[in-house]
Amino acid sequence: MLAFLFLSLENLMWHITSQVSELKKLVIENMDVLVQMRNNFDNPEEMANLKKRLTGGENVLKRMTIIGVILSFRSMAQDNLKDVLKKHCPYLIGPMECLRDFISPETDIKVTLSVFELASAAGLTCDIDPALVAAIRSMQTDNTSLDEEYKLSCLLLVYIAVSLPTLALDPNSFYSREHGGHNNNIHCLATAINQLAAAMFTVQNKNIEQHLKEFLLLASSTLLQLGQNVEKMESKNRDSIYLLLHGIVEESPFLNQDMLESCFPYVLLRNAYREVYRSYIVTLG
């Protein structure tokens, strides 16, 4: 049984690294445009011109959604494992939770990953996924430098952030209150963005919070431009995409509501929730 679980985990990580490899190729193809977008995110006119030159945005979001679905499935399996262990051996889970909670950002990363690996094996949720870190680290080759990998990671977050508005064009992006998510599974992007960013920047020994803040600022700026779009077709599911941004922050151990409100007006989120929930029709059988 244990061998099956480890084999399944290895299989899931292989699928994730396959998607990451394709994402890196897309980043390399659009590198010049992404660098300019990163430097001009506060210039709406320049961003609009650069957006026309950017290709493959939908492909990036689809691949990130696949990663999110895989990680969400694994998270559900982890939750079930935790529930079983809590029921049958709470004396084992308690100390593990205390040890995990004792970890702070100042803790040596090797110690952090060792503790998180132990906690994750018991089904506990950790800020950084040790299995994903190991999978990302295994992708490194002698032909790529750490600086190059770091640049690709930063630009991947830029790519995702500036591509988010395209989701509003998909009718399946509508947030379903009944199901607690979007019909095309884009709510899984929250898991993918947070966990993949944490793993990549852990491997590169960079500050995770700093780079997720940059992502949040860029994504907020891009989505605010979507709010000013007068084309009904392009802003049809705008409110549902606003909820996705909120979900990314809610699920992140590195971001908080204050950070979101500093770059994205709370009134827009409040109105988005009101509009989405207003359209929900309750039927009684």
C-alpha cells in the first residue's frame, strides 16, 4: 500500500514537471515582451500594446489549471490521510502539528523542508510542499544557471498575471455558488500559483512573499484595466475573475487581505460577490 502511495505521488509530480517544462518554453518564446511588461505594468497604454504582442496566454492558464487540479487532488488525499491518523493515533499527529507550527521564515531552509516532509507524510498542510520542491529541483540541469531559472520563474508569474483577463471571455469562467468554484476549474489556479511559486523560489533561495506580492500587484493592475473595458463580451465574467484574485490571496500563506486591499479596491470585491451571488437561483425540490 505504501509503495502504491509513493508511486502515485511520483506519478503526480511527473505530470506537474511536464507542465512546468512546457510553461518554461512559452516563457522563453515571449521573454522580451514579458520583460517589458514587468517594467511597464503601471503604464496602461504601453501594457495594451505589449499585450497584443504576447502569445500563448490561454495555453499558460490551461497548463497552470492542470497543475492546480493535480495539486488539489493530492490535497484532498492528504486531508483524508490526516483525518484517519487523527482518529487512530492523535498522539502522533499532535506533536507533528506543533513541530510544523514552530517553523518560522527565519528557520534554516533545510530544517524547514525536513519538518515539512515529515508533516506532509502525515497529511498535514505545509506552507511549502517538500515533494514539489524536490520535483522542481530535479528539473535543473548543468546547462541552465540558477540566475536563468530565477528569471524564468519571475517571468512565469508575470505571464500568468497579465493573462488572467482572458479568462473573462470563457463562459465557463462564471463562478458557481452552488459548486463553490468555476465550471472550468480555474479556482485551482490559486493552488497552482501559490504552491508552484513557493517551490520555485525555495529551490532558488529567494524570498517567496516578495515575489508573490509582485504577482499580486501586476495581476491587480491588469484586472483593474479589465474593469474599465466597455466591451460587454470582454468583461462578461469580470466579477468571477475578481473572485479568483481574492481566492489566490485567501489560499496563500504568504499574502493577506491588507496586501490585496493596498492594490485592489475592496469595493470591487464586495460588488463582485454581490453580483455573483445575486445571479444564483435557489430551487426547492
